[in-house]
Amino acid sequence: MKKQLLALFSLLLPLLTFAQETEEKGLDQRIDEGFKPVSDFFSDVIFFEVFGTPFVLILLVASAAFFTIYFGFPNIRFFGKAINVVRGKYDELDHPVSEPMYGDSTPGGDAIETIRDESKEGEVSHFQALATAVSGTVGNGNIAGVALAIALGGPGATFWMIICGLLGMSTKFVECTLGVQYRDVGEDGTVYGGPMYYISKGLKERGFAMFGKIAAVIFAIFCIGGSFGGGNAAQSNQATVVLKELLGLESTGAGFWIGVVLAILVGIIIIGGIKRIASVTEKVVPFMAVMYIIACLYIIFSNFGLIDDAVSLIVTEAFNPKAIGVGGFIGVLLVGFKRAAFSNEAGAGSASIAHSAVKTKYSASEGLVALLEPFIDTVVICTMTALVIIIFNFGGFFEYGADVSTDGSGAVMIGNEIVQGAGITSKAFAQYIPYSNIFLTVAVVLFAVSTMISWSYYGLQSWKFLFGRGKTADLVYKLLFLTFVIIGAAASMGSIWSFSDAMIFAMVFPNMVGLYFLFPVVKKQLQRYLSAIKGM
């Protein structure tokens, strides 16, 4: 414990020295200047365009549509079953079958002489796995990301966010079924899962061992990048935005110092392993999420007469956008899909790392649970945030698509103030709820910390896949992770979100390799689970 905290101090000491030397030159600007070229490079590489559209978005949406059709619209047909799985209605299926009435095999198809209690492999329940994965996705993508989408693409971006969320349910179902199916269980019962395992194991089964190994390594590298970017830097960036606004901080080094505080807080949790703090976070964050939803509903229903106008605006501007600079129909569609995919991560494969730890003998059961995740994250929470901002802007506070930033961060003018990201949502809340700026600041910070904790787990699992499961390797990863907490807080929103988008979407390429090779396995496992349910 002392050695780990000493390592944390060793990380922060040179950064603090750097801060002391460069404060007079504009510390946050210096960090941003150094980071922006890196961000721009990765963004240019990942978002290469085909016919004027980023290929990764074409791949993501086309794949989601394919899986939706191939599996017969599982996002609709199995929605009720998914809720029942989370409720524990089918838990008895995970008990080992010992009755002799089944002859040589069980209803699931396992040979009696080879059967083992697969339900003992796992660490969490269906509900706990869903809660862990949701805590990693429900965060500042729902608050800042939605505001960014509407600021850039207008109300119509909300429509395409919802469509992307609905389609993403099918992708999430496929990748999380595979996550459980091909997970690796250590001698101590610890579960290791995710795309790096189903890509390497699954492709090996099909005679493509080397190809699978290479694709798995590429995914692991990108997942580590995703944990540094979208799961970390973007979160600390938005926490810093609302903290600076609440505290009235205008110092050129304020972001850096906020990042140092956040790094210490996150470091105590992920390096020191103080379970009490982590357990408090697990209780407080769901509470804040519920409070956030209640606050959104209060604003929405307080303006009941404007709901139909907001919905009408969302639908009409999805196909005929009037937002300045959005680039027409394709532009608003891309903005919506990009922000939705960043928020719910369907197709990136990250959530399958958390879902892999579930206690079950039917991999498809967790796939069904997982399809609820994009619905909760995007269809429900993102839509609520969007409605609040659109209703707020019926007062004509800012102009859709009129980005006044120099870095593409979707900043708008509200009064005489330049506002971006979570700051836009904060202004909307403040219009209807007194002192909501304090509440929203606390919510954003807690969402940021919880998302960083979840993503540190995702990134660490990928790090272990590449470098082994030793303590030294773990510590190196955690120190690098904390460095990006500070970078995210200090750098500009434009460069941070550009890098974060690139890292999250980079994961899509190797993950889709696994999904396209292995989706027949998912169909087989789904039929196996549905047959077991019928036999209850």
C-alpha cells in the first residue's frame, strides 16, 4: 500500500515541478499545445472518409443494422426477456442439472460425462454486471456529449442518437454474448473477458489463430487508448469545465490543478484499493443518476406544453436541418451517430469486459441483459438531456450549429458568455431549478469518477492481456492512466474529445472482426438459452 502511494507521489512530483516552471506561460495552454498534434493525428487516421463519410461510422451503423435483421430484431423481441433475466426470473437455469431423466445429455446439450457447473464461473450477478457496464457508459457522454451534438447538429441530432441507440442494442447483445462464451477464468476464480479473448479464441477455433491473435492485440492496444481517452481524459475534461464555471476559476493553470486533485482521488481508489471509498462511489453514483433523471423529468413536465414542439423539432430537423454549419442531412446524421456511439459504446466491445464476469452457464443470457444498456444510456437518458436543452433553447439563448470555438468543440454564445459541453446543460438546468449548478457539478464529477474507475478496469484487463498479470505491470498502467486524468483536465475540449472519439472508435475495427467471424456462435447460444427457458 505504501509503495503504491509512493508511486502515485512519484508520478505527480515531476508534473507539479512542470506546473511551477510554466505557470506564467499559460500552463493549460502549454499542455494543450503539446497534446493537440497527437489528438489530430489519431483523429485523421481513424476517421478516414469514404464518399465523404467516416468509414468507421459506416461500419458501425451497417453492422448494427445487419445484426438487428439477422437476429430478428432482438432489441424489440427480447426486451421483456432481458428485463426478466435481470430480475432473476430464470436464475434456476444456472443450477447444475443432476437428474437422471435427461439420459445422456442435459437440455442445454452438454454431455453428462463432461458437464461442469459453469454457473460457478463468474464473479457477479446479471444485475451487478449490468450496473457495472452502465456505470461505465452513463457519464458525461450523456450530459456533455448530448449538448455537443445539439450545439453542432441542432435538435435533429437527437433523432439519430436514438436510432443509433436502438440499433446498438443488437450489437451489444452479440458482443456481450461472445464475451461470456469465450472468457478466461483464472485459477483463483478471477474472470478475464472481452473482445481480446473472443477474437483470439474464436478465430483460433476457425483456423485463423495468427490472424485472431493479431486482431486481439490490436484491440487491446486500442482499448488501452480508449481507457486513456473517452474513459478518462474526456471525463476529467468535463468535470473541470463545470468546476471552473461553478468556482469562477479563470487561471490559465486551473485545469491542471483540478486534474491533479482528480488524479489523487482516482489514484487512491485504483492504486490504493481503498474499498470503502469505492463502495461509497457505487452507492452515490446510482443515486445521482436517479436524481439527474428526476431533475430532467421535472424540467420536461414543468414545460409540458413544449414537449410536442420539442419532439416535432427533433423529427423534422433530423431530415431537414436548419442548424448553421451542420452540413445538411448527412451532417446531422453523422453528429447524432457519433455522439450516441461514443456514449453507449455499442460496437466498441468495451462493455463485454464487464459483462464477462457474470455468473451464468448460458452466455446468451448476459447478451440479453446487455442489450438493455444502450436503451438506458441513449434512448432514455440522452433523450432526456436533449429535451431539456431543446426546451431551454425555445427561449432563443443560442444558435444551433453556430460553433464559436476554434477547436470544433461546439461552443455557443449564451448571453455574453462562451459555453460548451456540460456547461450548456448546466445553463439549461439553472433556468428551471435554483442552485442546480451545484447539483449538476456534483453529478458531472461523480459520473466522471465512476466512469474513470470502470474504464480503468477495462484498460487494465487489456493491459494484462498484453503484458501479463503481474503487479508491476498493473502499476505502470495505473500511473499512465492517472497522467491522462491531468492531461484531460488541462487540455481544451476540442483536442480531448477529438482524441477520445478516435480511441473509442478505433476499437470498432478489430472488434467487428470478431463479431463477423463469430455471430453464428451467438445464434446457437441464443437458441440454446431460449430452449432452456421453454423447458422450465
